[in-house]
Amino acid sequence: MNEQFLVVKDVVKSFTVGKRSLLERILRKKVQTFNAVDHVSLSANKGETVAIVGESGSGKTTLGRLIVGLEKPDAGDILVDGKRVEYIAQRPENRGRLQMVFQDPSSSLDPYMSVEECVSEPIAKSALKKEEIKQKVVEALRLTGLDSSVLKRRTRELSGGQKQRVAIARAIVSDPQLIVLDEPTSALDVSIQAQILNLLVELQKLKRFTYVLITHDVKVARYLADSIAVMYLGKLVEHGPVKEVLSQPLHPYTQALIEAAPKIGAHSQVSVEGEPPSFLRLPKGCRYEPRCKFAMEVCKTQYPPETFVKNRRVWCYLYSA
Amino acid sequence: MALLEVENLSVEYRSSSGSVRALTKVSFTLDEAEVLGVVGESGSGKSTLALALSGLLDHSATLRADKIVFMGIDLLSNIESVRGTGVFMVFQDPFSSLNPLMKIKHQIFEAIKVRCKRLGESFSQEEAKKEALELLKEVRIADPEDVLERYPHQLSGGQQQRVMIAMALAERPKLLIADEPTTALDVITQAQVLSIFKEVVKRRRMSMIFITHDLAVASQICDRIIVLYGGMIQEVGLAEEVLKEPKHPYTMGLIGSIPYKSKEEGALTSIKGFFSHGVEGCVFSPRCAFAREECKKGVPKLNRVNGRLVRCINYGKDYE
């Protein structure tokens, strides 16, 4: 296999819980921590999309922030095109190589900035001349389906769909290698969602962007992604080509997630009872074991090993022979 | 007999920059034990409809209607009399509906107290506790004893929404209005809460108006569906029929916009443009794939087509 464009190697990110009081600090009471991302490895080829799917609290957004360098991993490596992300993020000449599009454009864009200021911000400090910057901004807007008449408008005057287009223009203006899309359509109406999804696919074909798509919506992942990684409480449970994973999910959690998604014309089932446990009271073995209908004795004692099933990876004792 | 009859309901919001019409001449009826879905995108007026029916519109809104009759009571003159007792509303975000400073126990007790007062029953703490436990079991909360003693922030979103449903049940309303009750929840929790709604509505023979932007969610629970766009009813029909064979171009577009394929299979059919106010003629015409000159002439009438109502000149060239 040739060199992968994005490599996430055994990454861990932990957060501390609450604050210690002065007394607790004097007594050197240990800080309670939990791993929001717990030994996660995945990879993606250039020009492809890897979807990270999970519920709230699964660690998917933290993983996305790690990939663009907004957070530093406590352990493990993240490489983009063979270079470590921290290295890329530090270098001024690499500014804008990694970009992120957030869920809610109304809060990710400054409402008082004009569209031009907003989109040009990532390249404003580059060596480019003023005219060149303007040219790039107009081009980025054109690619996202906006004409230059919006340049002077304030972002708060735009509709939700237009705002998300501006957010995408802002992400692509600096010729990024990789874009993390954090729930790019979940704040939008269904009719606008389709427009934005079409736009993202067109841009990827044109510019060979590598996307990391973070979503809770299996349908969005099916449309946009080439491979899919399912996360549950900070750990990967299944990773493989999107078509195979979604048509024939192996892990019981992936199955539950797909069954629960409402579909027109078919009644969705309540696939699992209960809710994920808190990060502070994680089960000792497999994290899904307390809710899993296939749970066995062995699941209670140890986290299942990575098992390869054809071209898929799955973490479940049902498949670990 | 219909439980709720609404005729020509219009709502306008005044603001410093003029007034905006959120709902225009909305008419429908709701039968007993029926679940009516109201589907629409942001700006369609669906939440305004919910607020108007439960009398929760704020002061900047003016409501006009020919008739709103609920269980024989004229709501236009005394809407407060039914709120909470005959009509109960469940909102999108359960955390902001619950009082953060009160234990769940006391919030459910409060609901029971209101009902006791209304029905002239006597209220006792022990009875109320027993009932609260029953209600929490009915909405499938696994450890009701424990949940009663907790504060809202200690519960998950799914549990909070279950508590809201339990409070609704304590009031024994005839009509439940649920405004996007599962939108803030995760997929698996959403399926759980939807099935609870389905169960309690059936068991208690309640009627429900279920407001959502998600057609797939609506298809899970609704008997009939109203599709709103730009504050006007565009299509009404049995849920199954509307979703299987949509007649209005907007409904078609909505269903086509749901991604059910991969990018290799081609682009998604999307609805072009975005919603804007102040359109002449059919409100959807600027975005419609079939729009013609005639669409701008006037607002098309709701045509009756095979037991369905469709506001589109492709089904009859009358204007309002």
C-alpha cells in the first residue's frame, strides 16, 4: 500500500475533571482525568473522506480538533502528508494548510465582519499583494457558489446556507491540504443540507481535498465518505469502507446506530435501551458491554483486541476468534 | 367529532423594521387520538403555530383567526383556560424547560398539584410520590427512585425529555403539542423517546401535534402530515401517502434532499436558493423547479386531490 495522506497513530487526549480546591492542591490530591480520545488510530488517502461517526460524548469532535492541531495529543502522532501536525501548525508558511469548518456558521463567523474580511483572514498575513488576496477571495467565493456582490455584506445579514458557504470559502481560500468538517450541515435545513453536501463533493473532485467528516448522521456519512470510523466513548469500535460498514455493520454498536436512524417508509426500531455511561464510570472491559445484547463474560474483563475482518477493523469479541 | 378545529389562523410579528407574517390563513382539524405532523424548515411558521395554539405567543405577535375551537371551548377568547390542562407543550430543549433549581420530584409534584386543583382532588405527598414513580416508569426511566431526587443538570438529555413527558402525562391533557422534541437528542436516544411518545399517545388516547423539520422522524409517528412553507399550508394528507407520493414540488424537493446514496451515485437533488419573505404569488415559486409565469399571478388555492390538499397550480388553476 502506498503512503497514507493522513495518519493518526495511537492518539490519546485526556481532560481533567473539575477544579481542585486549594486544600486539595496542598494535599496533592490526584486530579481526576479521563481520555476523551483513547488510543485511536486511523488513516485516509489523499482526496478521500474519512467520516468519524458517533453520538455526543464519543470524542469525535476532540479527535477532529487534534487533527487540525487545535489540541495537542497527550500521546501518539498525527501525520499529514508525512509531517507531524504540531510542526505544520507552528510554521507560518504552512498557515492555513489544515482547516476546519464548524457546525454553526452563525457562531463561527464574526457577525460584524464583512464577507471579504472574513474570507481573507486566513491569508491576510501572507506575502501576497492586496489584489492577489482579493482575487483569491473572489475565486473562493465563486467556487462555493457565491458571487462577488456579497463581498461587502456583513455575515450576519446572510441566510444560514450562505453563511456556511462563506465558512467553506474561508476554509478553502488558503489552499488547504486537509479540511475537518465538524457537523457541517447539522445546523442547516434539509433542503440547504443537500446544496452544501453537493458543494463539498464538487470541491473535493476539483481540488482533491482530503476531508475528515465529523457527524452523528449516518446518511451524511454515507453520501460524503469513502471510509468510516465509528467511535463510542473515546474508542474506535469499527473502521472500514463506508459502503461495507453501513450495509453490513459488524459491531453491535454500529448496528444499533444504523437501526435507530429514522427512515421514510420503514419503522425504525429501538435498537438499544439505556444511554452511554459517564466517562468517569467506564466499564472495565468493552465500553459497550453493559448495553450490548451479545455481551459475554469475556467482554466484562478486558477491552476487545483489534480484529481484522476482510478490509475492516473491528473491536469486538464476536469476531476475535 | 374533531378535538381541535382551526380556521384561517394568521399570526404577524411586529418589529422595529416592520411586520412579518409568520402564518397565513392556516386551517386544519385534529381528531381524537390522532397524531398530526407539522413539517417545515426554519421560517416556515411551525413553531409559531405551536405557540399560537398553546397561547404562548409573545406581545409582539398579533393573532387573527376565524375560529379556534378545542373540545368545544373557544380558544380565541379564553386560551389560558386550557393551557397545561387540556393542552400541554413539550419543547425542543428539555433542559431549558425544567427549573434548574428544583429537584425532579418537586417539579412533577407541581404538575400533579395543578391537576388535583383542576379536578378538585385532594393532594397528598405520598400519593403524589407513588404517582410520580408510576409516571417515570411509564416513560421507561430505569431508576425512578433515584431520578426523583436529582436536579435537571444531573440527568442526560434523554432522561430530561422523559421527565418532561412524565410531567405532561401527570396533567392528563387531551392534546400534546411537541415542538421538535427529539432534535436535541442523539440518534439512539431519539428512537427511544419517539417510541415512548408513540406508546403513551396510543395507550392514553391522546391527540398530538408533532412539529419537526425531519420528514423521516415524522414518518415514524404521524398519522397525517401538514407541510408548511412560508407560513402557508402547502400539502396535507395521510403521512404514508404524502411521503410515498408527494404532490407538492416543495414536498418532493424535501424528500429528494435526504441523502440516501453515496457520492459516486451522483449529486443530490436539492432545492435551489433559500427562503425569502415578500414573494408575490406562490411563496415557493422562486425555488420551485416547475415554476412558470402563472405561479406569480396569485397565491394558489389549496386543491383537493385524491383526499389530499395541495397548494399548487399544477393541480387546479384557482387563486385565493
